[in-house]
Amino acid sequence: MIKTFIFIIFFLGCCITCPGQADSATPPEIIILKQQLSNAVNDTSRILIMADLGYVYAYLNSDSSFLYGQQALKKSDEINFQRGRANALAGLGNMYLRVDDYAKGLEYQLKAMQVSEQYGFEREKAISYIELAYTYDALSDTSKALAYYKRSRDIYNKIPFDVFKKVESGMGLAQLYMKIGRNDSALAILQNLYNDPGNPAMRQAILQIMGDLYTKLQDYPTALKCLYDAISLDLKGNDLFSLAWAFNSAATLYKNIHQADSCIFYAKKSLSIAEKLNLKALLASNSLMLSEQYETINSTDALYYRKMYDDAIEKIYGADKVLALQKTLAEEQERQRQLEAGRVASENKRRQYLFWSSLGILGLIALLLYRNNLQQRKAKKIVEEKNKVIEKALSDLKSTQSQLIQSEKMASLGELTAGIAHEIQNPLNFVNNFSEVNKELLVEMNGEIVKGNYDEVKAIAKDVIDNEEKINHHGKRADAIVKGMLQHSRSSSGQKESTHINALADEYLRLAYHGLRAKDKSFNATMKTDFDESIGNTNIIPQDIGRAFLNLITNAFYAVTEKKKQAGDGYEPTISMSTKIINDKPDGPRIEVRVGDNGNGIPQKVLDKIFQPFFTTKPTGQGTGLGLSLSYDIVKAHGGELKVETKEGEGAEFIITLPA
């Protein structure tokens, strides 16, 4: 596997050593369109070609795209050529989208859609639907993006034309499916597009998205192969727009496999093209990645790229952009309202016409209309009542969620109660026993004083003093236990303290076990510990890390208990907890804490959901689904990582890594 990576990396590096050579050539589609423009004999043909030039230049040069788009739009208005107007608007919308001006892009694409729908231009409708889908996807409005992708796909399925846009529609839908976790659907679409001999267009872009998908699936060799092929095609075809995204995907892959040098190399390649083409979203992605990679290498470079990222985000989502976008969305909502009002008005006119033309059945129609009016009022009242119920339910749900999170924190503290009682009971027993003995000794000493036997009095007094020292020792022990528990059970101050991880882990393991034993005397389990004695103190928030330990330990006890119910006497429940120092990271040593069990393990089908809030495999009423989610957040807040290794039927092991 390592040799394969090295082989691919070597040839990938060879292919991208001279990107400047590709920059100097003009893409063939631009050359063809310009030749067609010079040979065009009528205005309509020239307008359509200029619109196409504006559309294609959106990926290469925003100024040229804007120039051709505006010329096409102006000439279309002069001769009232609506198809040209629809194409010019779509091209301008595409240009604004590529430079991440979502407000302008949405405005022009909505206008293109309106013209296309008004005059029934199927090709132009499909194009505007695709661009609107891209825009709403960028604005995180998944439902609208999905609806527009499907509308464009429906047109292409009925009318097979423009292979380029058909493929683009499929790729956009695949990327949206990746975003919402439907990876299998995304892979099926991409494979069909790539393997379809009737779709020769945009193979490099398909490969780049497949690379992203395999990166997400952690199939890094396949991902790297896809990205290598994509970059090779981009360089061969001089497709800088696609090349920039392929470099960005390669940087992301190397970031995921913790190869900082390669990540920085490809991120800079992508950043260079993004600056040239004014691709602000891509510029933001690369600069953020570079800032993160340089954090532990060069703080000056990290700050430089962080400022670049902040500038890009401001240009994309600045206050003026947001206001413009809100205005465009409001105008579209008003247009939809007016369309609906026009539809209603048209319907009313039709009803009036039918009313006057059907004078002979006036009474029946009046009765029907009256009944319909009553039903509408009743339906409106029902809808209003339901809306009130829904609003109250949403408010209650938010309140319940907050209460659930707090109750989960309190429940984890409750798990400690029985364990604390067990820990305190032992020193209290000693105190009580030695107090009773001292009482008897003092009575005996009284008798000896009366007798005048002072040698015996001295011996008894020495025994009393010895017992008092033992009482004091065990009293301090109980006091230390109580103070320690109060320390760990109080609300987190958010301040890190120097804490011994081994002691904290052992303490919570012991308390959790005694707590479960107090609730269920029949419960028993073997506990194995392997603590690295070389681990000293480290700065953590002990209350929070202790809560994370407790959640993992109680989950492990629950897992072995459930398996015990199924397996019977032949099964021995076993819990393991270990710590060690690891030095496999460039940013310094880390502490690894493992909590394992030999329970039933975690099913693969739910493995990617276990850290989501409110997800639980326990029966209703036995778990809130917040334990692992809160533990994950606690570890992340400490700059650490929480992951799981599991084999179904054999057990699971949760692994916490923290900065040492």
C-alpha cells in the first residue's frame, strides 16, 4: 500500500511541475466559439454565440464573461430576442456564481428562469434550473437545490440535448447527495456518468468529485488515483477552473492522511489559480487549510493565510452581500406571491364566466360556492390552530433539548453516588470501630485510676492515643474522598488544572463499578487496567474529562451486561482501561486513553451516527443519546480526538487522545 502511494505521488508531482505552460493556451471551446462568432451572418446567431462565450468564460475570466454576457443581453433587448435574453442572463448568473457573488448570481438566474418559463424554452429552463440548484446548494438550502436538480434532470431525460449540461446536472446532484450523507447514491451517479460512452464531457470534473467521495469514505489510494487522472486531464485540456478544484481536493486528501508538506503544496497550487480566476470560495478553502497546517510550523505564515481567509469570507458574506441576497430572495418571494395571486385571480375570472354562462343552474352553483366558502374558512381555521400547536411544540422541543443536555450531565454525576458511598463507608467503619474501642478503654482506665494502678493507666492511655491517630487517619481519608468527589462533581469552571490522568481514570473506573454494584448486587465484571507510569500531570478540566471517562465506562458496563443476559454463564464480562504516551505526531507527545469491553460491539450500519446528539441504541427510556455526543465535544474542546474501534459480536474500544 505504501509503495502504491509513493508511486502515484511521484507521477502526480511530475505532471504538475509546469502548470504555467498550460496557462498560455486558449481552451479549444473558446477558439471554436470565436470562429463561429466571426462567421455568423445574423444577429440572433451572434447573440447566442456571445451568450455561450460569456457562459464558458465564467470559468476562465470573469471580465470577459461579463463583457460577452452584457453585449448579448443588450442586443437581445434591442431586437426583442427572448431566447438570446434567457441565454445571456443565464451566462451572467453563472459568472457571478463562479466569483461567489450569490446575490447577483441568484438575481440573474431567476430572471433567466422567468424568461425561459414564460416562453417555453426547454434548454434554457434546464440551464437556469442547474445554476439555481448550485446557488441554493452554496446557500445551504438543500431542499430547493435538490428540487431544481431534479427539475433539470427531468428535462434532460425527456429531451436529450447538451451533454455538457446534462453531465453537470448529474455531478451537482451527486455532490449534494454527498453533503447529506447519501454516499451510495452519489457514487452510483458518478460511476454511471463516467462509464456512459454517450457522455464524453467533463470526465476530469467527474474524477475530481469521485476523488472527494473516496476521500470521504477514507479509501485514500482510490481517491488519489481519481485525482491524479483528473489533474492529468485538466493539464492536457488547459482547464484551470477544474484544475484548481482538483488541487484543492488533493490538498484535502493529504490533510486527512496527515501529510502536511503535500497538503501545503497542493493548497498553494490551488490558491494560485483561485487568485487568478477570482474564485473566492476556493481561495477561502485553501487559505484556511494553509493556516491550519502552518499553525504548528510557522506562526507568521499561519497568520498571513488566516487573514487571507478572513478577507475572502468578508467578500463573500459581507454585510452588503447579505443585504443584497436578502433583497433578491424577498423579490423572488414577492414574485411567487404575485404569481399565486394572478393564478387565483385567473381562477376567479374563470369561475365568474362559468357562473354567468351557466345561468340555468345558478342555484346549484351558488350552493356549491357557499359550501366551498365555508370549507375554506373551516380549513383556514384548522390550519391556524395547527400552526399554533406546531409553534408551541417547537418551543417545547427546544426547551426539552436544553433540559435533556443538562439532565445527561446530572445523570453522569448520579452514576458516582453509590460509588462515593462505598468509598466513604470503609474509613467510616474504621472511625466507628476505633471510637467504640476507645470508649471501652477509657472506662477501663477510669477503674485503674481508682485502683491506683498507674502503670496500667499509662498502657491504656497509649492504646487510646494510638487509636485516636487511626481515627484521625481514617477521618482525613474520608475527608479527602469527599473533597475529591466534590471537586469532580461541581460545575466545570472551564479552567484547566494540573491533573494526573492515571489517578483520574482509576478513580472513575472504581466509582462506576461500585455504583453499578450498589444498584445491582448480581452484577460482576473483570476490570483490567494498564496505566503507563511515565505519564505525569497534564493540564485538563478534570470535571469534564472525568465526565467523558464516566460516560465511556458506564457504556462499557452496559454492553457487557447486555451480552451477559444473552450468553449466559459461559461468558465472562471484562472491562479494560489503559493509558500510554504516544509520539507519532509532529506537534508533540499525546496521551492515549483506551476504554474497551468484550460486549456485542457496535453494528456497522450505525457506526457513523454514534456521536450524533440524541442517537442511542438503548431501549426507550434507558438512554438520552447525549453521553457520547457530550464526551466527543469535551475531548474536542481539549484539542483531542475521540474515536472507536469495534468488531460486531466481539466488543468495542473507545480511544481518547489528548495533548500531553
